[in-house]
Amino acid sequence: MFGNLFEEDDEAFMPESAGHDDRKLKGKDCEPPPPRGATNLCGIKNQGGTCYLNSLLQTLLFTPEFREALFNLGPEELGCVENKDKPEANVRVIPLELQKLFAHLLLLDQLAASTTDLTDSFGWSSNEEMSQQDVQELNRILFSALESSLVGTSGSDLIQRLYHGTVVNQIVCKECGNVSEKQEDFLDLTVSVNGVSGLEEALWNMYVEEELFEGNNLYCCGLCNNLVRAAKSAKLRKLPPFLTVSLLRFSFDLTKCERYKEMGRYTFPVRINLRPFCEKAERADSEYEYELFSVIIHKGGCYGGHYHVYVKDIDHLGNWEAPEEEAKPKLLNKDVKPPDSTLEREDPLSVLKAILSREESNCVLVDQLGQKLLDKIGVSWNKKFRKQYGPIGKFLQSHTDTFLLASNGTRVHLKLAGSAAPEPSQSADGEKMVDLSSPSDEHHWFDLNDSIVRPIREKDIEKQFQGKESAYMLFYRKLELQRPAEAKENPRYKVPVHLLQEIEEENGKLTQTRLEFDASSNTVEVRLHLASHYRVENGALQLCSSPQESVLQLPFDRRKTVGDFRLAVYQMQDQWEGDMALTVAKSLPAGLHLYDMLLDDSQSLYSAGVSDRSDLFVWNGREVGGVSIQTGEDWEPVLLTLLKPMEVVEDAAPGSGLCESPRGVSAGTTLGALRLALGREEALLCQEERAQGSPVSGWRVFPQDDMQKTIRELALRDGDSILILEPQALDTSQFTMNGDVVTVTTPSECRWLLVSYSPGGVAGGQEEGKTVQIPATGNMLLSEVKLKAMEELQLQDQLSEYSLRQVDRNGKLLPPGIPSHTFTHGKSQHSEHWF
């Protein structure tokens, strides 16, 4: 389930460079990673299903004693990653990659770090990176792998020293008082959730309550050598510096034979004294006191979900600010009343003031204001107010007493009455506020959810007592553990010098890359194709009107998000109603075709692959003109040329005998479906096999098995021709069939020959003769013409007695033709009468 995580010497720890480089190359031309946010803490990218790994790694990072013990192991003990391919080098890849990842999380100026190198060191494949596993099991496996990896180093006892404890199971004989005990090591305490109210009750049941052996259930005492009454109990003997508690949230219903998740209320304290659950010993209370510093949370059911983690920032490495919902009242203007159901929706000024008054800091991006207005009153600005008040930007500029435009007009602020610019630490009326961003311990909690990091309150932990989103793993640290003063607010503390140098170089490169990216031209011109100007025809989208009306040019900053772009399109299309989908389009010979839909509104246009002159189709995401649209490469339309005999279609090309008609067909359409759509269920479909320079073309008939194959499977391309032939057409001189090949002769090479027969053997003799018409093509042998003529004249029995001679224009017989010559040999093609 976790690849070859135990086997560091296995080849799985050394993935082929090709596979590793591919993933690096994918991001080569991508937008540079954004810098850290306001919290100054770094998140971790989700590789598809690694949220459980990310939560555990963040917990280990914010365990300073673990982090620093790992940093104390130098290259002389762990080796260098660059030498991992050398057989003689004893490189311990997992701890090296953990060191590197922790250094990135602490110091590299990016919003989220990548775990690709670390998971490569685990030997994970892409399947394991995309599949979510259990974080409790990962915790045990990762620690076991680390212990194996650190054997022979000064950190060999790292996991044992920090996380391992012991529990002793005792059975006391009620007759003689003999005590039988068994000591067990534990990495984490697994506690029940079902049927208990919280952690303390579960620990009480495990380590205080006794199980009595009495009645029919007696204990065999080794000292008494008899069945006696006894009491069984368990106690914690040795407590580790860091206590890990795994909650058994998942249970099995024996009645329904299915797993389910315990979502009932289950409390756990922020601080706990474990003395009642331990063996009696003369120790200070401080040795039994623990405080909570990490809670891994699972959201979802027993067959899937998402993990994130609440952590306490022990060293105050991050910038803690009051959560958004608590910060809003700071700048709340008493003169601005919150909107209610009686809001005058006809007054745009009141509507916009009401929207801004509910925003953090009373400000919002101008591009987002139109969408918020649409969400508020159910109709867009262009449809409701533009005709009377003009564009929304112009309206904001005309009310400078109420609104303040900042950041080059991209952001609008609501001015507060009575104060031009109140400080964040005071209300609008000047009243002093409590500084909620105090660096006290109770305030330094953060929610790390993959790439997203946000501050939370300690009281927010109570929200994870119950429900679909609830606590799954708890991490406590001894309260007596103290941190050195130099570690406070110092992310560089104990980081090895060589890693500090690497991070400094990478930060320099990131800064340069961002400058170059910002300096480049970020404005792209996107071509918008409006669905109302298109119809579905021949498997593709075709214009119904002129390109000037149906295609709009929209210049836009590619650094902005897809959501910002969608909002801009909404504002351009004031008549648009309902959902709006933006889909990448491409013009093909058959028409316009749709590919990937832009779904992630938080993604930048640059990351979404939208470049200059890109085509985007604006529609409802389902149909165009009542016809459902198939998108993607598998349904690309192929423009085929369909040929039919001129007897079937009147508009035949002069001299060809066949009529051409282009038709777009989806690449996912089967050949049988195409034949059915043409209304020719009995027709033969043929693919051209024409010899270069020959006037006669051969067509291979598609076998019946090909009727179930798609156009793509048959490798048909744009411009390929398909001949549609009814079976009765084979009776004409234009088409002949030999096996599965149909030969088509153009009318300029096909003619009828007159073959005369006279019993007297003289052309124009007095004895009555016969004349028949024989169809002939330019490459037909004279022997074949003679054979057909003999069949028509019913002279098969006398075949060897007759020869074929040309009759010239004066009626004179020419010498007999050579049977091996073709009909067009020499000048014979000018003669149509034979004797």
C-alpha cells in the first residue's frame, strides 16, 4: 500500500531519471510559484491523494525537537543525495529528503512546497500518489522506515526516544496476591470512540478499570496452582515526550456487514494530566502533564475523504492574525446598516454600499463586485443599471464621497463616515480594540490544509469533536518541555549550513524568475466564440453569422484567475442568463471543436494554458441549439469526402461520373453508424486504393467487422475519400468488383463497343448477322472483349474458330487484333466497331 517504504537499499528508492525529469519538465514553462501568504507559513502541494501525508509531515515539522534532531544529522552520517546511484555510497535517502523538505517549508519563499522528491525516495508510483491511505498506518510505517534508515547513526534512537512508551498489563491473584505482568512497547495509543464520551473516559476504561475473573471465568494462578479469582488491569509505565493518540473512528456494523464512521461527539482536552492512568511513582506532576499541539482531521466517510491538520506554532514561526470572521467587526461602520430583506434594490448606491459593508476591510476587487451584485439581487449590473447609470466603474468614479478606488482602479473601498482612515487597531469611532494578533501561545494555532494555511483559534478545536469532519489523530507534548529563547521566531534555528546556502540560492532564483515573469507581456487577446452564433452540423460547430458578430476579441491579463475572466465575460454579455461555461476550442477543417473546460476559478489563465489568440467557446456547458456536444480529442471531427455515382446525385463533376460531398464525422463514430446516418444500410462503403498516375482507381470494400470500428480506429484522416456504392451499381460498366476491390472507371475511359457477327464471315454481307454492345474500359484486353462478345452472341462452343477484327470508318476490315493487347493499344481506342 505504501510502495517500498521499508526498503531503502531497493531500486525503488532510485527511480529512473527519465520518469523523475518528466515531472520537472512539466512545470518548466509554468507560472513561477507564488510567494508565502500573510501567515508566512508554507503549505504542501497535494499530488492527487497525498493530503494524509501532508498533514503528518506538517505535524512533524511543528514538532521542534524532532525537526532539530533530524537537522543534527550531517552529510558525514547520511551521505549526499547526489551519490545515491553509486553502489559504494551508503546514502540514507529518506532522512535526507525529509531534511530538505523541512528546510523548504521553513525558509523557501513559496506558497506551497512539493513532496515529489520525498515520495520518490519512498519508492511510490503515481498510483500511490493518487490513492488516499490511512494516516494512522502511515505514521507507524514512516517511523519504522526512519528507524531502519538511521541505524548506525547518532540518530538511531530518535523515534524510540521521542515517541515510544511502555504499558504494563497485570493480573493480580485475589488469593495469594501474586502479580503476573507483561510489558509492551507502544508508538501510539489507540483508543475507542464508540460508546465513550471522550478521551479521558476512554483512558479510564483502558488503564483504571479492572477486569475481574470470577464465577465461571476463573484465572489459573501459577503460584497457587489452582483456578482462583483475579483482577486484570493495565497501566502506563513509561511516558514518551510526545504522545500520539489514534482515534478508532471507523467501525464495522456486523448487522449490515459494512464499515461506518463514528461521527458522535468525542471530546478531548487541550491539557491533560496522565497520572491517574500511570503506575504509582514518586514523580512530579509536571512529568504527567501534556498539552495538545496537533490535531489531524478527517473529513468524509469510511471509503474516502480529505485530511487536514490543526497545529500549534510552538516557536512562533508564523504571523498569527485574527481569523477573518473575527476581524470583520473591527472596521464595521455604525452608520452603514447591514442590508435586509427590505433593501431598496432599485438604488445601485445602496446595493453597492451594502455589499462592501459586509466585506473584510470594506473593500473588494472591482472585477468581483459585479459578480457579488449578481449574487445579491439576482441580476447583473449591465441588465439592471447600465442603461441609466453607465458602466459600474464609471458609477464608482462618480461617487467619490462614498467609494475610494485604489490599486490603479482595480480595488474599491467603502469610505467610513466620520473617519478618513481609521487604524486597524481601532473602530470607526476611535474606540481602542484588543490586539487579537498577540503572540501568546493560545493564539498561535493554524489550519494547514495542503497548500492553504490560515490562522485559527484554540477554541476552534472544539468544532472537531463530532460530525463528518472530526478529529482523527491527536498529538500531545509534555508541558515541561521548554524551547530556547533563540528558537523563537527564528526559522533558521538549527538548520544545517549547506541547506541554508541552498535555500538562499533558490530564493534568489525565485525572485529573478518572478521579476522576469512580471516584466513579460501578460496581456493576451482571447477570442470568444458565442454559442448563440453557432449551430451543430456535420459533427462540428458551424458559424450561423459573420465572424465579426460571432467572435469577440477580449484583451486580458493572464495572471488573473479564470474566475476573474468569467466575470469579465459576464459583464460583456449583459443578456446572458444561467450558467456560463468556458471551453478551449480549436478550428479544424470540419469546423470548430471543443476540448477542455476551464473549471478551476482559482487557477490563473496562464496555468490553465490560455495564451495569446486562444479560442474559448462561451456556452452553457451542455448543448448548442438543443444538440448535445461531445468534447475532447476522442470526438474530434474528421472531414471526409463522400463519393456517390452520378446517377444517385445530379450535381456530378464533369467527366468524373462521381459526385463529391464533404462531411464532418466525429472520430468516435463507428463506420456502421455513419452508414446508418446516410440512410444507406445496404450500401458498400469503400476506401480508395489508387495507384499513382493510373486513371483507374481501386476501392477496397470495408469488411463487416469494420462497421463496429470508429473513424479514429480506422485511421481515417481529413480529406480521405469514402465511396458509397449500392449493390446494383455493379451491373454498370463503370464499376467492376474483383474480390473485395471495386474498380471504378471514369466515363472518359468507359465506352460501349459494337461487335458484329456475320455467318458468311464478311462485314456487310447479304446474310443476316447480329450486332451486340459490349461494355469496355481502356485497360481491357481484346481477348476479354472477344469472350464477352461470344457470350452475348451465344458462340461459346466455337470460340477458337473466330477472331476479332476492327472495322474502320469506311467499313473496311482491318487485320485481326492481338488478344494480349488492350483495347487502347495503338490507335484502337478511336474505333468503336469490331467484327
